[in-house]
Amino acid sequence: MSTIDTGLTLLKSAAGRVSRANGWMGNAFKGWMPTGLYARALLIMIVPMVILQSVVAFVFMERHWNTVTRRLSAAVVQDIAALIDIYKGYPQDKDREQIRRIALQRLQLTVDFLPPGDMPPPGPKPFFSLLDQTLSVQLGRQIGRSFWIDTVGRSNLVEIRIQLDDAVMRVFAQRSAAYASNSEIFLFWMVGTSSILLIVSVLFLRNQIKPILRLADAAESFGKGREAPNFRPRGAREVRRAAGAFLEMKSRIERAMEQRTAMLAGVSHDLRTILTRFKLELALIGDNPELEGMRKDVDEMSMMLEDYLAFARGDSGEQSQPTDMVQALEELRSDAERHGHAATVTFSGLPVVTVKPASFKRCLANLVTNAARYGKAIAISGQRDHRYLTVTVDDDGPGIPVHLREEVFKPFLRLDNARNQDEGGTGLGLAIARDIARLHGGDITLGDSPMGGLRASVRIPV
């Protein structure tokens, strides 16, 4: 039993190592893969093309070039063997003029005879030795004498030396007569067709990916609360289907927001009518110390009603437009100074940002109001780069504990500590601010301020 357990343990250990190795290889492979659809689609088209061309080239090299070269080399060696037979069969041709003439006129070979033993030492084999190997095999098979060949010394000629009984026959043959030399045409054709296919693929993919990019831009604009007026379904059937689904979703969301806005307008009108009636009745009663508390309750109820409606209303249908953020921040600073707080403003980058002016100013005003409620000094700073607008509001108040910084964004939540003792409030200020920031495609985070209090940072894409 212990042996079986040991075997199972070893198998599990080996399986775990294989799984980790596969995971490592998968992660490494993903790291090399491009992330964009355009690059991946090109890779999907290029890799099979390269593999196919490589296989075709290999098959062509192995079958066509080898076969043709072997046959051409065999023909050249047969001609040389015939010349050797003529040399041995006609000894009366002492000066060998007839052999030279026959070789040159009939066989296109240049033949010369050297003294015996005039054989160079064997040279190194060339790297691509298809011709060298084929000629060597054919010479050994058909002639069976000592030989020496040079296939690389002169580019357009092949030199062959064969040891005879009383001399060395030197033969110069055209390289094209012994070797299939149309490789340049084949490679040019292969590279040319691949380039044409690649250009067509690039143009096709660009046209196919453009509708996807337009859909992504329209969705991003809608997420930021902006309109995409020129967007309509284009491209392939699947892309048009996705674009149509997006437009239907956008219409449903806008219709739901319009219905909510209409409902809230009716509710706010009815409730404000009742509160106005209360105020008139209290005013007609006259001055009475006992009614002062009721007046304060009615005023507090009016403020609470406005906060509730502002939180529930969210996006009131305001259109995004270019807004000068420096001017908006200066207005917030002036409001804080009018209420007796020391405030400063700094800004870097291009000041004009496309936002919903009233909504975004309300978001920042809630942060400044929250800072002014618990601190004496306020520092407002803004920074805009090519991607984001970031606005930070610092104060010197008591701050908020780290584990409670997400809790304060919950609606109607008022913490018991000194920082968020929302006296007379509804606990909706930060919730409304975050809701507006997210409607712009951004968010709000809380952190420690260099001034000792709380830092509220708003970041939205531009």
C-alpha cells in the first residue's frame, strides 16, 4: 500500500511540474503575442503564408532542383565519359585537336589536357553543395577515376579534372548546363506574390477594423457622457450587429434616464409645493418663538429634498462642452474665501477640457464644501495631460481613517467620527460627487493630504 501511495505522490508531483511548465510557456507565449486586433489578425494571416511558402520552397528545392540538377549533371558527366572513350579509342589524334573541336562544337565543353599528376589537392566543400555533391556522385558512378572539381572558383563555369593514364583531362562546362539556375526567378516570384498578398491583407484588415474602432470610440464617448453624432453601423455583419446592439442599449438607457428625470421633476414639483405651503402658513401665523423650530425644520427639509433629488437625478441631460478649468477652480476658491477659509489654486497643462460644466462644477464644489466643513485651509490643484484631467482638493482637517475611505461614498452614510459628522446634512455630498465623476468616465479617490488632512482626487479622461 505504501508503494502505491508513493507512486501516486510521484505522479502528482510530475503532473504539477508539467502543469507549471505549461503555464510558464503559455505566459511567455502571451508575452510575445501582440495585444491589438490589427496586429493579431495580420499575424494570423502572415504566419500561415510564411509556413506555406517555406514548405513550397523546401519541396521545390528537394524535388525540382535536386531532380533537374541531378539529370543535368548526369548529362554533363556522360559527355565527359564519351570524350574519354574517344581519347582512348583514337590514339592517332596525338595533338587532341579533334577531341577539343568535338567537345567545343558539339557538347559546348572546353577541354584541355595537362601533364600527369597535375591534380590540385581537394578543397573545402561549399556550404550549399548540391551541384558539388551531384557531380561527385555522377563522376564516381560513370567514370570511376580520380577527379577534382571546382564549382565555386568561377561563377559561370565549372572546372572538372580527371586523372587519365598518361594525362589529366581538364574540362570547363557552363554552370547552367549542370545546375538548375532559376532559383532567383523562383525566389522573386515567391517574395513578390507574398508581398502582394500582404498588401491586400493590410488594406482589407484596415477597412475591417475601422468600424470596430468607431464602435469603441462611440462607446467610450457615451461612457463619458458625450455624444457621437456621426456614428452608424458599418463593416462586417458581426460588427454591424454589435453596433446595432450598442445603439439599442444607448436608446434604452437614454429613455430610462428621461423617464427618471420626468418622474423626479413631478415629485420635486409636488414636494416643493407642499413645502412652500408650509412656509406660507408659518409666515401668516406671525412671529412666535415656538414656531422658530418649525421654520428651521422646514428649511432643513428643503435642503434635504434638494440633496435627495440631486443624487437621484444624476445626469440631468446636460451636454458636454469645452470648459475653462482654471476659471472654474478660481470660482470655487472665491466661494471658499467668502465663507472665511484660506484657499489656493494651481493648475498645469491645457485648461480647456470637455465636460458637463454644471455637473462637474457641482462635483468639485461638493469636495471643496466637504473640505471647508472640517478644515480651515484648502488647496485646490489641477493637472491636465494628454489622457486625464486630475483635480485634487487638500485640507488641514482631521482626515478620514484608511479603512473608512470607501464607506463615506455610500449614500446617506454619516460616520460617527469628527471628520464626517455631517451636521444637518444628508450624507450625500461625496456620493453625488463620485456619481458625477463616474458619469464622466472617471472616479474619485481619497488619500492623505500633505497639509495633514484629507486629499480628494478627481480623475477623468479627456
